[in-house]
Amino acid sequence: MSPFVGEAGAFVVGAILTIPALGAAVLALLPDDRTSGRINVLATFLTFGCALALLVERPSPGAFLIVDDLNIVFIVLSTFVGFTTSVFSGSYIAHELETGRLTPAYLRFYHAMYQMLMFGMNLALLSNNVGLMWVAVELATLTTVLMVGIYRTPAALEAAWKYFLLGSVGIALALFGTILVYLAARSVVGEGLDAMAWSVLVEHAPDFDPALLNLSFVFLLLGYGTKVGLVPMHAWLPDAHAEGPTPISAVLSGLLLNVALFAVLRFKTIMSANPAALAPGPLMVSLGLLSVLFASFMLYRRSDIKRLFAYSSIEHMGIITFAFGMGGPLANFAGLLHMTLHSLTKSAIFFCVGHIAQVKGTQQMSEIRGLTVSHPVLGWGLALGVVAIAGLPPMGIFMSEFLIVTSTFAREPLLAVVLGLSLLVALGALLLRLNGLAFGDPHGSSAPSKASFLPVYAHLGLVFGAGIWLPPAIVAWFQHVATLLN
Amino acid sequence: MDQLALDVAHLFAGGLVLVSFMLLYQDRMSGLLNIFALHALVVSFSVAWQAYIQHAPHLYITAAIALVVKAVVIPLALHRIIVRLGIHRTIEPVVGIGLTMLAGIGLVALSIMVMLPITAEAGTLAREDLAFALSVILLGLLMMISRRNAVSQVIGFMSIENGLILAATGAKGMPLVVEISVAFSILIALIVIGIFLFRIRERFDSVDIHLLHEHRGEQP
């Protein structure tokens, strides 16, 4: 097998990887901060364009790279949010530079790392090789560690250190799981690259030794689950979200957690293809439910606005893992939809939060009040985002959560009760906080914000649109992927 | 594969588990670093032996990386760091040494009981190697949670990584092993640079869970 087989699709796949890689190199060398922001936007935009082109024509799988029905959803979503975040990042970073929180040298580093992160995530999503995917996830983790610590305050360094240690342990466990998968495949497929290629693994999975597969899945779920932020391996997530630059919080929540979940899903497919192996569903359901339950109660105790939404991310990753764990066409469909909408909504919220924290000069929620009065556009953006993330109609997340809860009711009523209650608890916490943040008398600085609102409202518009009317083409597409996941 | 080759491979793998135990009971920082250098040395011999018996010359690269980076450069760098930061004093374990050792024995028993029955198909070489590798990984995890000091945690992490390299080389014919070991070396270099450049110095002893609460923004 050649790395990838001929035609235009192969060129596009190559471009999705080389644009961010080249972008990282150029941005690392470029001293001027004005242009570097623009190049960052341009590179992510081109990558998004290439990802869209994959919808039209995709290459046949090679030894290292693959484009299939599952990962194309992730790639389009990931490059889109990567693009909008880079637009937001432009205005956010300009402000950080003015206030002197970041120096031009760090800015250069920041932009280069941003592209590097995009490269790592795209590579992880596109790889057809479990080892290559592991290396790519590690690369993405490392770049985010460096970015979380970029402000170099004691809190930021500790957050980075904690993320680093927990992330490394998670990734070490995932590697052990990967080695076990290779061993399981080797006796069937034979030595060499084939025994690590997705396309080959899925095809031959029914013949693998079930005991080895079981053990490997436990390691993979715990390892990549750490990166998904599942309770009880979530401890790094709130710190990393709160202390790093806000664009990174948006990318972490919206994209990197998905990439780790994607890895879990890939291995889940192998597990389910083997009838003798342990059913992966119950494990994912319990971890997911535990995360939802834990995070929804933890939402009440937050005083830092970024931490609040970090815990909300844990909650939503729990919901998504739960849905994929339940399995079946309906739950898988709802899980995919929820993942897409959560990425869009959560990144929009972080865009707002970033500007709010800059205007107010604090992340403490007790010092932020009356945003809809002092900053109407920003305040209403946040309010809409919180309404969406809390799962209220008519926003799209209501629909996906509704689908998940009802499909669970039909099969496991008891679990649905727990899930539904946790969602209500989270709703209460979010609305309580929103009331304090957005309404009442304004408090603190009311300096105008030089924000770019386009990304915020573009995301929220999509989420709103999905709640009102999902285009049949997308429904058919997601349904097709959902049946594949079974 | 003849019996002698297997026996030597098992000798190195078993030796690695033994050195992992030695890491657990060190009570001085410099002693810990020296034992870690030994740990890396054993793993590099083990990888070199695997390269020899599997006729896989690319594994020699992994062995060389382990030898140069982990057995020499990183211990030396950490020695300099601990002397300069003045933390070469006694290590404070979270639980007593005796208890840690007992837990370690339990973990080794666990990994043997888990791995041996299920790897019957994987071939004799991979079988024992995997059981030993899992023991090394679990002992490394135990070390990371039973020490408070950042340097000891890093050493614990590096011993986990040695266990992973042992597992990866034991899985005969596994592709990308060299790439993975390079990726890991970058990771570790970053940790050491992180300690040094980012100067977590002031809170060097405090990179433990208790004091992290301070920065969670949870106070009233």
C-alpha cells in the first residue's frame, strides 16, 4: 500500500495536513504580530476549505491515512471551529498585547503552536494507524500544555504542570492499550503495518483474541478517557481551561476533547465487531453517567466563570460518551448531533467569556454583573449561549438531549431518570449563574469591547438553526454514520 | 528462538521490575536519580537484546536513545537542577515505605495474574515481557502517587515510559516503535525543560494535590 492512493482526494488530504504544518513554520519565523494573526486566520480558513472538499471527493485508504464516513464529520467540525476560533483569537490576542499580558515573542510562539495544534488534531483524525494516531494525540496534548502555561503566572504554570502529568499518564495508558491491540491483531493479520491499520483491524476484528481485546479496551478507555475529561480522570480539565488563553479554552473544549473521544469510538468499533469480546457500552455508559452526575453538581460551587464552563464541558462529554455507550442507531445519532452542537455552542460561549474577562479584568463571577445592560451584544450572546448549553428549546442541544433521554427511557428507564435529573440540576446551576452575570445592575468596568462578534453569532445561529430545522442531507449523513458505529 | 535467548530477555525484563522496586524505597533525591539511571540502562540492554534476537536493527536506535538520553543526559540534568534548587534532601513519601513496597508486590502479582492467562496466544516472548512491563507501569504509577515532589513524579513517569518501551519491543514486529520512543523522548525533554525554564522552583515541593486547591478559585 502506498501512503495514499492517487487522485485529487489524496491531494486534499495532504493539504489538510501540510497547511497547518507550513503555517506553524511560517508563523514561528514571522516577527510581525499584525500579519501573523491574519496568516493564522488564512491558514485555518484554507484548511477548512480543504476539509469541505473532502465531502466531494475522498481518497481510498492508505497505510497511514484514511478518510471514512466517521472521521469526515470530525474533520469538518474541527477545521470549522478551528477557523472561527482563529478569527476570535485575532481580536482577543490584540487586546492581550495592548495590556501587556503577552509579549510579541510569546505571541509568535502562540500562533505557531496554534497551527501545530491544528496539525496534531487533523493528523489524529485522519490517521489510519493506531500508533500514528497515538503520536498525533500526544503532539496535540503537548502543544496545549505549552499554551496553557503561556501566561507564566504561578496558577497557569501549575495548571500546565497538572495537565501535563495527568495527560501524560493517560497517554501512557493509551499506548499500552495500543500495544495490546497490535498483539491481538498480530496473530491474525501478521506482523507489520497492517496489524496497526484501522481499515484492516475492523475487517479482521471478529477473529481477534477476545481476552486481549478486553484488556486493551480498559487501558484505552482509561487513557483516552483522561483526555476526554471523564470523571474520575477529569482533574486537569478545569485548571487547564481556566488558566490558559481563552481561544485555547475554546479549542480544548470544542475540539481536543472530541479528538480523544474519536479515538475511543474507533476502538469501540473494533470491540463491537468481535462478538466474544466484552461489550464496550456499559463501561462507557457508567463513566459517562458518572461524569454528568458529578459535573452537574459541581457547577453550583464555581466562582470562576471559565471554570464554570469547563465543568459544563465535563458534563457534556459525559452525555456524549453515555449516548455512544448506549449505542443503537438513535442514541448514536443523538450522540453525534450533541457532539457537533456542543462544540459549536461551547466555543461560542468561550468567545464571549474571553471578551467579558478582558473588559471586566476578572474571571470572578461575583464581580461580573448586568452584562446585558453594559455590553448588550456580548451579554446577550452569553445569555443565548448559556440557554443553548443548558439544553433549553428552541436551541439544537435541546433536541439532541431530548433524543438521548427518550431513547434511554425506552431501554434503561432507571439510567434515564438519573441522566434527566442531572441535566435538570445542571440547568438550574447555569441559569442561576446566568441571572447574576447577565442581568441586574452593571458592576465593574463598562469600557466598550473591541470584539469580533461574527464567530459568536455564526456558531449560535447554526445551533439555533439546528434546533428549528435540520437539513435532510445532514440527517441522512449522521444516520448513516450512526449505523456504522454499531 | 532458542531457550537461552528467551532466558536472557526475561532476565532483563525481570531485572527492570526489580529496579522499579529499588526506586520505590529511595529516600534521597540523588540516590533516586542514580537508580533511575540504572533503570534506563537495564531497559536499553533489554531493547538491544530484543533487537538482536528479533533481527530488528531499527530497535538499536531505541536502545541508543534510552542509553544516551535517559541513562545519561536526563539524570545529569536533573542532578544539576536539584543541586541548584537545593532540593537534594530527603524525599517525603505520602505513605510509609513499607506500605508502598507491599502495595508494589500486590501490583506485580496483579499484573502477572492478569497478563499470563490472556496472552497465551501471543507467544512466550511477549507473554512474560508483557507481564513484566505491566508491573513496571503499575509500579511507576504507584511511585507517582506516593511521592509529593515534582522530580520524583517525573522519575515515576519516566519509569512508566521504560515499561512501555519494554512492552512495545516485546511485541515482535511492532511498527513505529522507534517513532514512539522518539516522541516519548521529546515529551520527557519537555518535562525537564519545564522544570528548569518555567521555574516551578518556588512551588517545587508543592506540585501535589493539596496545595493546588489554592489556585482553583474556589475560596469565598
